[in-house]
Amino acid sequence: MSDVVVSSKKKLLIKELLQGQEYATQLKFLLKNHVGLGSDGSASVKELAANVLRSFSQTISVMTSDGCNFDEVEETGSLVFALCNDDVKSEDSSESKKRLLSNTKDRRGSYKRRKTDETRTIVSKTTGDIHSWRKYGQKEILNSQFPRSYFRCTRKHDQGCRATKQGSPIVSSERPIVKQEYLINDDITTTPRSVLADDLFDANLWSDFKDFELSKPDTSVYSCSESQNLEIGFGVFSDFSNDLVYFDERHLL
DNA sequence: GGTATTTGACCGCC
DNA sequence: GGCGGTCAAATACC
């Protein structure tokens, strides 16, 4: 595929996604304020929801028009193409399973790492806190759709950083609804408080966590005990069950 | 060569 | 014994 075509497709995809994001934001605002009649000239809930659906349908249509070209993934590194890249990963994963089935010996380390650094960017880039994270394990969790990844501070040994965190490195378009924060001091334990993710997203403290959190749909748990005298833990949960909004196209069109 | 990732093995808890 | 968390060997990447 030529660079020109790839570039125009990419622009179209980004445009559609940005538009969809904008519609979703407006829709969220309308839902939050129970406004939806559009009498003031603004788009109605129905219209916005239909626009959101149209944007994503358009995006999917472009993406599937001639399949996912893996070369595009490496060139762009965009989220949309990263979704295609996950297909590559799953292929690798199935390949790994095949290898495992064909050889019962210890096959640790026998893998093909993805050429792009999508995964590395997500899991080990230095975060807003002072830590950079290194993945040390991944596990299929029972009754969970996604595997859980385990991360720890890269300076675990040389600087005594014992921080760890968990999460599933699966791309999700949704954002977490509720976070719970735990603060544990020597003899002071605060009650977990629930806050809207939006409130936290503005804080620098959570800026990088947001990037990580957006990347997986189920559960993340951060824990940190770097100091002998102070122990701080973060428990973070993405739970859509309390705030699910269903869209049924039949009711919108 | 150093560092990061993958993944089967191992271990502790319930 | 099952499950989740961690270890560590093998390998990829820079």
C-alpha cells in the first residue's frame, strides 16, 4: 500500500475517532444533566448517539475495507492500528501455544517479541510518579476475560523500591468510572473513597496512571511500600457495572 | 552487553 | 487441589 493511501486513511480514521470522541463527550454531558431535547439548537441525545455509532461504524468500515496491514502498524503506532497489532500479538500467542503443545520441555523465553514498542510504551514507560515499571509476569485469571499483567518498579533492587501494580494490557476505548484510593500509614488507615475518574484525570498525580488505566478494562491494583516508615497503597478498580449505558440502535434510528 | 519481555515453574494461601 | 502472585530462564531489543 502506498504511503499516500496509508496517510489519508490514517487521517480519516483519526478524524472519525476524534469526532466520535466529541459526540460521546457531548452525550455524556447531556446524560449527566438529563438534557436531551435539543430545543436550544444543540444536538439531541438521539442524534449524538447516532453520530457516535456512525463515527465508529465508519472507522470500522475503513479498517476492514482491506484488512489490517501490519506494516501500517509499525509506521503509525496509533491506537487504531495498535488494535490491529493486537491481532499480531494474538497470532504470536497462538504460535507460542502451538510450540508449547509440540514441546513439553520448558519453553520459557521462547517467544517472538513484537517489533513495535506499543506494549513497551504502555507498560514500562516512566510514569507520573517517580517509578518506571517493568513487567514481570502475566496470568490468566479465572472468570476474567483478559489476562492480568504484573509490574514492578524497575528500581526494585538497586533502590529498594518494592512497588508493584497489576493490570491487563488490553486496549479499551472506555474509561474507568470509579477509582478507589487507599492510604495506609503506620497506624492511620483512611476509609476508601470513591471518586469519579474525571476528577482524578486533572491531577498530575494521575496523569500517567490514566494512560495505563485506559489501556485495560478490568482491574488494576497498585501497591507501594518503599519506605520503612510509610506505606502507601493504591487500589484501583474499573467497574462499569454501576454506570452502564446501553445503546440500542433500533431505538435510535 | 544491558535491559525488557515472555512464559512455564514454583510457592503460598484458602 | 485450585488459584493468584512471583521467580527465573530464554530470548528480543537497543
